[in-house]
Amino acid sequence: MKLYDYFRSSAAFRVRIALNLKGLQYDYVTKALLKNEHRAADYLALNPQGLIPTLEVDGTVISQSLAIVEYLDEVQPQPHLLPADPLARAQVRSMALAIACDIHPLNNLRVLNYLRRDLGQNDAGVNTWYRHWVAEGFRGLELQAAKHSAAGRYCFGDSLSLADVCLVPQMYNARRFKCDLTPFPKLTAISTHLETLPAFDAARPEAQPDAR
């Protein structure tokens, strides 16, 4: 397997966590977002969306981080990232999608660049935007975690899930942008625990070969 990655991409961060949890080996191919390498013709031929990450498996390409993680969960079932029970599986997906579809798309690099370049926002304005949407998304997620987490170690029940894979990268970015996390003690406690696990620790942006 070949993962087209960038160390600060939170979507790629999710995939690295999943690959590590599954114990799967892969080649890391850097596509530097700040150099627009993800917009080069050769990469667009691979992934027409021009986004990171992309996973290449025996010449077949998968884009979108959650699609990649669910593929990995199907080909390497242990540890399961989605519960067997259909209702529980839907609840885990709901928590994961709250991050991947509601929070992250509003705050990824191309949106922040658009705010600066095309809408004339300065750093203070961009940071205010970022923190607002993190807080909006975390508010509901905190309540979901309070309801579904068994002991405050995982987002759902008492084992790892897709929701945990999504939470840690988003919490990493929230700290990077100095978001106020005091209203979200459950999410903070869960992320703190998850970050001690080897698979999560090894997926940290600072631990990647293109980190700078």
C-alpha cells in the first residue's frame, strides 16, 4: 500500500492512526500542501479531487479518509473500528461524521487560505473563524461522548472506534489554534488517553518523515 500524505493533514492523520492500529505496512509519499504538490497534474490524475490523503492498493486508488478507514476495517478486521450492532455502528459513524463533515471541512487549509486571500481576513479573523466552528462542533460531540462513552477512555463504549480515529486529529488542531477546550472535559479526557496509545502516538504530525 502507498499513502499519499502530508504531515499536517488531519484527514491523513486519521488514516495513519488506522493503519497503525491494524498493523499494516505502507509507503509514505509526501505531497506538500504548501507547495501545491497536491495540485500537480500527476497527482490529479491519481486523485481528481486533488486532496490528501489518497491510498493506493495494488494500483487501485481510494480517496476520502473515512472511505479509506472503512476499507481498512473490512480487509483487516482487528481491532474493529465499527461495532457489529447496526444501531451502535450508526452512532459511531454519527460521531465520526460530526468531525469529518461538520467541523473539518470548514477549517481545512483551502478554506483558511480563501478567507485570507479572497476575503481579506487577517490572522485574527481566521483564528476567530476556526475557533468558532470547532466550538460549535465540539458542543454536540461532548454531549454524545458523555452519553456513549463507558469510562471516559473512548468516544463510544469501552473500545476503540472510528470516532476515536477522528477525534484525536481534530483535538490536535484545536490545540494548535489555541481553542478553548475547557467546555469539553469529556472530549479532552478521551483524547488525552488515546494519545498515550502507540498507534496514535506514532501517527502524530511531528513523527512523520516530512515534518518540519
